[in-house]
Amino acid sequence: MLGQFPINPHHRLKRMSESKELSNWLDHLLTELEGIEVRRKSSRRLRVDIEADALPALLELLRGRASYVHLSAISCVDWPNDNQFELVYHVWSYEMQSLVSAHTRIARDPGVYISVYDIYTPAAFFERDIHEMFGIYFEGSPDMSKFILTEWDGPPPMRRDFDSEAWVNDHFDFQDYQPDWLRDIVANGGGIAVRPDEQRFSRRDLQHQERKAINQDQAGDGADGSPTESS
């Protein structure tokens, strides 16, 4: 096809060989750190699990000696049963064309960790977002002020123990919405049949209804209310 050229198989093999050599070199480089667990997810994805106090050294190693100069993201996972937060630092190397995801865990209480802003400047953005959503405070970060939830005065909303429905019920009231155009629809037999709060069912209510339906089936009720024959 015009504009497309076949790939020389020798070039492909050369790139594969170089990629394997770089992967082996990176694996060997990471052995310089103690208490580290490395799992290669694919030829371009590497997972590293490391203790929290050693994470900055890992990032300095990846950036300074392995060309992982781009911090793609910092993500957070809440593990309330373990009383821990899991922080994941995703760094990309344009030279090696691969991504390293460095996982570490910190205590959920007090939820304080060190900033890596001095290693990766974009970390300030991610740390500020995580502070707002999970409540983790990053010591040394340039700005821990509110970011998106500027008028929010509740608990960090991305924590798993945050009950959003309970928060809404405790802080807000349902209001009847009856503009003129809706009144006209209601007058003609249309409109909203039930209030929004009456349409909401809790998980417990749904489970109760499901158990009730199962019990009725087991009792042998037919479609017309008469008992069915049992063998």
C-alpha cells in the first residue's frame, strides 16, 4: 500500500535485542536497593514494591541513572482493613520506552508522607490532589491548599469509609421542584410519579425484597396465587 513500507526483520530483531538488554540492565540496576521486589508485567511494564522510606532513593535512581524523567501520575488506594494507604508512582522513560510503577504503603493514621517534589516537579499537582481526596499530607510539598473542592468542608471523599449517601441525607434536604411548565404537565396527567427520595432503595432494602421473592418461590406460590405441585 502506498505510504507504507515493510519492516526489515533484521531491524526488528535488533530492536528486540536492544530492548531485552535494557530490561536486563534495569533489573540489575534495581538490585542496588535493598528490600525491593521487582515484577516484570511485560517488556514495557515493570512493577516495583518498596518500603516507604526507600521510595525517594528509588525515584532518584530511576531518574538520574535510568532516564525515567517523566512522572506520569501518582495514584492512591485506600485499604482501611489494613489501616494503610497505597501510593503508586508511575514514571516513564522515553529512551527505554517503558513504564515503572513503584508501589509503597504508609500508615492510614496519621496519613503523612514525604513529598517527591524535589525529584519530580509535577509531583506537586498529584500530591495536592491526593491530599484533597484522601487526606494524606505530603511534607515538603509546595502547596497543600484546596484544589477542586474549594467549598468542601467534609471528610476526604475518596476514602472508602466515606458514606456519600449518609452525608447527603445529613446535610441537604430534598426540595419539591414545581416550575410552571411541570405543573402544566401534571395537570394533564403527566409528571413525576414519586419523589426522588422515595425512588431510592438502600442495599438492605433490595436484599430484603430479593429474599422475600425467593421465599415466596420456595413456598410454592403459582402465578395466580394457587400452590404449585411438588414432587
